[in-house]
Amino acid sequence: MSAIPRDAAAVEAGARDRRRRARRQEQLWTNGWRLVVLVLIAGTWEGATGSGLVNPFWVSSPSLIVVDLWKQFSLGAVYLHIGVTLYEAFLGFVTGAVAGILGGFALARWDRLARIFDPYVTALNSLPRVALAPLFILWFGIGLTSKVVLAFSLVVFILLVNTHAGARNVDQDLVIIARLLGATRRQLTLKVILPSSIPWIFAGLRLGLAYALIGAVVGEVIVAQAGLGFLIAHYAGVFNTTGVFSALIILMVIAMLLNELMKAAEKKLLRWRPQIPGL
């Protein structure tokens, strides 16, 4: 009789190994095609500028950008600008995320409060906060605060709307069962509503992270003494398209790395959720 559990365990272990190998092969295939797409884009770009079809003065070229990036990182001054932008974006992201998540749960918890504030949230969310950047700079000055506030304003409504939607779309069967088992309001929030809302919250966090970077950079483009936005504005002012593209590529790489970190955190926190192939 003891052979049956061992055989079942062996079958399950084999199935896990096959799934692991399939995921590894799929990831290799995906990374390979990503590299192919990158090479095609860079090759087409380089060929267009090298052949004279496009003037590199206006769009630079991959080879010139690689040389410029090497110089910038070798000299080391770019690290200061990266640090300033990340610091501003991080402060705006954290404060906006915390305020948005708490506000979303509050609106989900009190229906009357949600009905009162719904038109105001909609109206404020419709405002082009990037266009309001000069006003934020007028209010909070040209220093750190105005960039953080701009990033905050872009993040907070994303998290508020996502959190509220996630808390309102919890499976009602789970809520009814928890109440029948005698769960208190606090237990219901922590054990049912919060776990069910995490996918919605992480979707908002990933989007908000990109918008926090946008807010910080836009504020730096308008007025700043350091940061990637400052570099973009400076290079654009002296018609150095290679420098502009170098700063943009640094920004894109940072956004991609932060997004991968967020995806890894989401995967770790949502290990309990069944994975749907292809999504």
C-alpha cells in the first residue's frame, strides 16, 4: 500500500519538472525573439542613417548612442542624474500609492462616502496633471517638492480607482461564507477583500510606477538642476539628439527593470492564485 503514495509523488514530481522545463523553454524563446526585434530595429535605424536616407543630425544613430552612453557612464556624472530622478519618482510613487490604496479601500468600505466623492474623483482624474506641472512649480518651487507632487498626482488616482474596483469586485460567495463563519469586519477585510484586491492593486502599481517616472522627468524638463529630464532639456537645447536619445534609453531601461521587479514581487505575493496559461 505504501508504494501508491510514492508512485503518486514521483508522478507529481515529474509533472512539475516538465512544467518547469516548458516554462524555461518558453522564456528562452521569448527572449530570443525580443533580441531579434531589437536587432531589427537597431539595424534598420543604423542602415537608414548610414546610407544617408535619414540625416543623423535629427535622429542620431545606434552606434553614436552607444558611444555616448559609454562616455557618460565612464565619466560617472550620469549616476547623479539617475539618482535624482529615481529619488523624486520613488517619493511620488510611494506617497501616491499609499494614499490611493487607503482612499480606494475607504470608498469601498463606505458607500455613502463613495457616492459623495465620485464626481470629484472623476473630475480631478480628468485633469491633465502633466499640463499642470508649471502650476505645481509655481506653488511648490523649482526644487524636489514640485516633482514629487507631480508624480504623486499621477499615481494616486490610478491606485485609488484600481483599489476601489478590486475591493468592489470581490467574489460575493466568499464574503457570504466568511460572514456565516462569524468573521468580523476587520477579518473580512484582511482575509477576503485585501487578498482578492491584490491583483488589481499590483496592476495599478505597475502602471503608477511608469507614471511616477513620467511625472518626475516632466517636472525636470520644465525646470531642474539635475535629473534625466534636466539632461533631456539640456541636450535638446544644444541640438544634441544623441544625448537626448541616450537619456531616453537610460529612462526606458530603468522603467523596464523596475517593471520586472514589480512583476517578480507580484508573482511572489500571488503564488496562491492559479496561473492561467497564456496570460
